[in-house]
Amino acid sequence: MSRKLLAEFLGTYFLVFAGTGAIVINGVSGGKVGHVGIGLTFGLVVLALIYTLGDVSGAHINPAVTLGFWAARLFPRAHVLPYILTQCLGACLASLSLHLLFPLDETHLGATLPFGAEATSFLLEVFLTWFLMFVVLQVACGKEPDKRIFVGVAVGAVIALEAIFAGPICGASMNPARSLGPALVSGHLQSLWIYLLAPPLGALLGVGCWLALQEPAARSEE
């Protein structure tokens, strides 16, 4: 268990440091990373982490994904809270590291803040995490071994896709820990509730879609 928690801590730290770091560096460099570059950074770091840590902890690096696996009966209940706390700790320390490296007032340390109506961002976050969790389960838990080999590519691509097209409106967090770290360290807590509630709800919807596609025999075995 200690190895798994260390893997989740390191994975979430690297995810937040690289992903929100791209946002911060884009601000301090005058836009040299670019919106597409930020989206690709999030997707690529997740791709790398899945192949690096997947065999240790499953590379959840996301409390919503952990809850989703538990809801799908693929993850023990006793491990849910330790995973989530470790993920949040990794995210907070990553944001603190960026705070020490760069001025705090550049981009709110990459905090996810809605552009426009909060309800729109909430619904977008639900949809984005719904799709993400659905893809994670379909690819990672598929019966064909050849399909599971590409789980990192599939999940990384989905994250990059969603960050690129939805990021300008809702921030495309899909991850409560990713939003919690920058919000706490920068002090921008006003819309944090969106990113703490919407991703878990979306993950549960993704689990429901995945379960609906399983063969009856497979569902009864679970």
C-alpha cells in the first residue's frame, strides 16, 4: 500500500506541476506555450504517467477516477480515502513548488476558473469527466489485451482533446485534486466547488455507461 500511495503522490505531483506549470510559463513567457500547447502538456504528462506508474498504483492521479473505479467495483473501498488524500497532497505541493518558482499573480498558478456562467462550467465539467471515465474503463478494462496496451494513448488523447476544446470556458479540470492545489495555494477559492463536485458526478455517469455496455454475464461476475 505504501508503494501505491507514493506512486499516486508522485503521479499527481508531476501532473499538476507540468500541466499547471505550462499555464504559468505561458503567462510569464508572453504566450509562447499557447492554448494548444497547454492542452497537449496535460495529455502527454498523463500518457507518460500511466505507462510509468500504472503497474504500481493504477495511475489514477485523480480523485474522480478513484471514485469511479470504486463505483464500478474495481477498487477496494478501504483504499479510496488514502488515495484521494495522497492525490490532493501531491497536487498542493506541486502548486506550492510553482509558487516558489514563479510570481503568484501571473496566472493564479493555473487555477481553474469559469469563463462566463458557473452553471455552464459545471455542466461542461460533468460531461468532460463522464467521457473521460467512460474511455478509461472501456480501454483499461477491456477483454482484449491488445486494446489495454493503448490505455495511456487513449486517456492522454482524451485529456488533451477536452483541454483544447473546453479549456477556454471551464478550464477542463476533470480532476478535483488538479483544481484544489492551485486554488488553495493562490487563494482563488470562489469557484472551487464546481471542480470538487462536477468531476465525481461525471465519473459516476461514465461508470453507468460502462456498466450498461457490459455483457450480463460480466456484470453478474462483478
